[in-house]
Amino acid sequence: MAPPIVLPETFARAVAGLRSTAPRDEIRLEEVTAPQRLAPYAFALSGSVLRDGEEVASGRLILLHDPAGHEAWNGVLRLVTYVTAELESDLAADPLLPTVAWTWLTDGLTGQGAEYRAIGGTVTQTTSTRFGDLAGPPATADLELRASWTPVDDDLGAHLRGWCAMLASTAGLPPPGVTALPEHRPAGAA
């Protein structure tokens, strides 16, 4: 029988902080297999936002730990994320969308009190129109956000709450405690 693997204390505390943080009701989190070649220790969560029973945004949050540190990280822990959501095609054409999507991440982290450094990433907006045998619904648009940052300490609860806030914004959910107004339709409209 192999001896149990002893995890570094910093990594164990960071994982415990992620596991103990509960998201808002519309967000479902589950532990998934983490990439093994990015750092000596890794942990990953998958998140999805449900609205009216349908997934409207999804993402992954990956925790990397290298006890020796990593120069580019400016620390021993690194959080990496990938988030994607389908958008209305007119919204995807907005030239300000990448800047707004980036602030969903930074405002989410800051709003939850998550301290970080060495943040970087990309926001990609795409539209797709189907033709020929693939013809179908109207054009679709997608938003992808890829980012990474170094938490200042190993208490990652605020980082997960900030990431969930960004995921909710990406999905178009109102802030917690705010009820979205139903769309107004003129009398007689279907």
C-alpha cells in the first residue's frame, strides 16, 4: 500500500478555501480533473450558470501551485480561468464588449475583496452564421474570457466569489438581491 500523499500546507489551505465557498443559487460548481502538466499541484472547478433550466454560461477555475514559485506568476499560487457564454448577436458586435467583459472579472474580484497581482488575459468575441446543410437558427455569438492572476495569499474564498460574480455577469444575471424585470410586450403581441 502506497503512503498517503502529503500536500503542501499552502496548497491544502487554498483548496479548502475553494471547497468551502458556496456560490449563488444559479451557479453550479463541481470538482473536475485538473491539468497535471502546468504545475506540481493543481485543483480545478467547473462552473455553469443556469437560467430557466438552461446553461447560459460556463467556465473553469484552475488553481496551480508550485512551491518553488514561478517568476511569471510573481508567487507560488496561480488562478487560471476560461469562461464562455452565448450572447445576443447585436451585443457581440459592440466594440466595447471586450473592455466590459474584462471589468466583469476585475470588478468581481475587487468587489469581493480578493487581493491579486500579475493579472492578464484575453477576451474574444465571435459570431457564427450557418449555411448549406448546417443552416439553421439565426447567427449566434459567443464571448470567451481567458485570464490568470496570482492571489496575494492562500485564502481563496474571495477569489471564488469574485469569479462567480464574473460568471454571473457574463451570463447576464442581475446582481444578488435584484429581480430582473420581465420584458415588456405590447398588448396583443405574442
